[in-house]
Amino acid sequence: MPFEDELGEALQSTGNGFTAEGRDLVDAGERRGRRMVARRRATMAGGSVLALALIGTAGAYANGLLGPGGGGGQEDVATSAEPPALLPSSAQARPDVGTGAVSAEQMIGVLKQLLPQGKLTDTTSRGTDHELGPMVTGAFDEGEGKGRIGFSLSRVDPKGVMADDMVECPSRVALTYDSCTSEKLPDGSRLMLFKGYEYPDRRVDTKSWRATVVTPQGFLVDAQEFNAPTEKDSAISRSTPPLTLAQLKALVISPLWHPALNDLPAAGQDEQRPPARQGAKAVDILEELLRQDEIPIVLREEDGADLGHLVLDDGKGKSLVSLQIQPDSANAPRMWADLFTSAETLPDGTKVLVRDQPGEKGGAGVIWWSAEALRPNGTRVIVSAFNAKSQSSAATRKEPVVSLQRLKELATSPKWSSEYGQ
């Protein structure tokens, strides 16, 4: 998938059923969408490398791999095929490029040194002086069939939003996967281990397993593997990727990557995650309100204080209910007002819109019902319901489990005033 298409897909998935008008929301969605692209496409093949080069995060994802000496002759090294116009004229033109102390050949040698017994072929690599950063990838076969595996190395602000997002498990509502864990290691590093699929809609059953670590020094090592010889466009060659998650973990935390990481300049300060709003989370209030309907809640997810998802199942099929609260912006007061020019106005001044439309994220037969309320103080409350467990999965029932009238009641509930004011 071209980077522009994948970025668009990621930006769409950040909405999770909410309209995206309004500058603050669009900006936040774009930032998060770009981080989602980075997480999915961390420098495995040439195209993925290019995607990361375009992320626009002060070079945080444009750096890369290690390797002290040894291994990998020049015949193993393939140059990536990025359009020349996108690359600086020299490494010296980029302050985030290393000195070249670790070469592309050494990168392959390190990967070979770390892998268990088997054969590594079809390699691509870059050294620390490359404009797009060091990386190494190849097809590995321990006797059970070829599986693509690759590593990228970066320097990031360990306290920044990017670092947090790289080791935070994704939402099960937004992405289908088998398992994910995120833990803090004894040395303070943060590690994510992930088992998922190359395509979220499972159009092809290529498995994608991942290990990502961020150290207290800001070292980022990201490894990804597939049960096929290439990331895309090749037949599945084995039942699972070649390495277990335990083996991937051992590889990403290996000190053999440190020479390359130390050759990369430290990252600048990244955007910091803002302090969480104090008080009850919006999804807690939504769950309290929906419990009155006595419909079993089978999945609950939150993303900060003002965004959350519930999946309900009344025995007739799973149904996603999503909520987002958008407080008025201090920089652009009444920023949502133009969206409610045709809305119904309630006695207390709240404006309400109700919508019935097809789903937008590709799920077959998905219906999207929503109610939006603009409170007198400028806070926007959006409650959406779908006739599927996620927007990208096929419909599981004829209609959403929550009616349009009930959505309107939820969006205009007096419960919101206690947390967000009148």
C-alpha cells in the first residue's frame, strides 16, 4: 500500500466513529495517525523505510541499526529504492545522521550473529550514515520455510509521546490482533510484544509479529517478522513467523545494537503527553449510563480521559458503541458552532444532531448511527453506535444495539455537566 494511502487509513482509524471537523481534532488525529503508521511500518522493507522518512518527527524514526564488526559481504547489501528527490544530497546535510561507524555490511553481520541457526538471504541494509537511518532485513529460514524479518534502530525522546506510542498496545477496536503485552524491564526499558496480521481486515492471512523496546537513554529497537518471504505480495510459506516472541525480545534488547545506536545523535525533545484531566473518565460515565439498558458489555477500552469504546452483545450480535468528548478550545472558542447550525436546540440551550449513515472504514454492511450534542459551554459530546464489533469488520447484526433515540439521550445526559460543566 502506498504511504499516502496507509497514512490516510491510519488517520481514518483514529476517528473511531467520530466526525473529524474542527482544527484541534484534525491536528490531533493527524499526529496520532502518523504515529500509527510509524508503528505499523517500522523499516522492514524499502517502502516501509520511505514511509518512516516521511513521518516528519524530527528524525525520530529515521535512524537505525547496529553492529560491531563482522559478517555480510557487499553482495548481501541492497540499496533501497526511495525517490532521490526525497533524500538530502549528503549525510552531512542531516544533523540526525550518524558518522557511518557501523556500515550496511556490519548491520547484516550483526543480524546473522543474533539469529539462531538457519539461513539469511535476500538481505537489504543501511549503515548509520544513511539519510534514512540504519536498518537490516532479510528472509530467514531455519528449516521450516522462509519468513521475512527485519530490524530498525532509532533515537527518540524516552519521555515523549512517540516513545510512549511505540510501546503501547493498540486498541482492539481499531486493530485486529491475537495478543499484545507491554511491560517495564528491570533496567527501566519499556517493551511491547505483539502478534497480529499484516492487513487489519485479514484479506490475506499473513502474520506480523513484533518486538519494540525503548530504553531510558532513548534507544529504540524495533523488530518485525512475517510468515512469508516478503512483507507483502508473496504467498504464506510457514504457519508462523520464524522466531518466537521470546526470541524476538532477546534480539531487540541485545547490547550488540548499541554501537550503531551510539553513533546516532540523541533525539531532540518530543511532544510531551499532556496531564490527564482529573475526575471520572468519559468511558466510565458511558458505561454507567448503558448499564441501565442491561445489555452485557463484552469489551471496554479507553484512550485517555475523553475517548472510549464499549462493545455490547445482547445475544443478537456484537455492537460497538464509541464516545468522544471534545471540550471547547481556549485558542478557538466556540470552534464547533458552525457544525450545529441546523441542529435541534433543547430548552437548556444544548444543540443536538442525529445521523444515520453507512460506515466509513470498510466493514461490509456496517451502519453508523450517531448523536452529537453541543453543550452551552462549548463542549461537544459525540456518541456513535455500529452494527459490528468494529468499524472495519463485517456487520454482525441488522442494526446497532443502541437506538438513535437512546444515543440522543446518552449525548444529552446531565451526567456530562458534572465533569465538563454546563
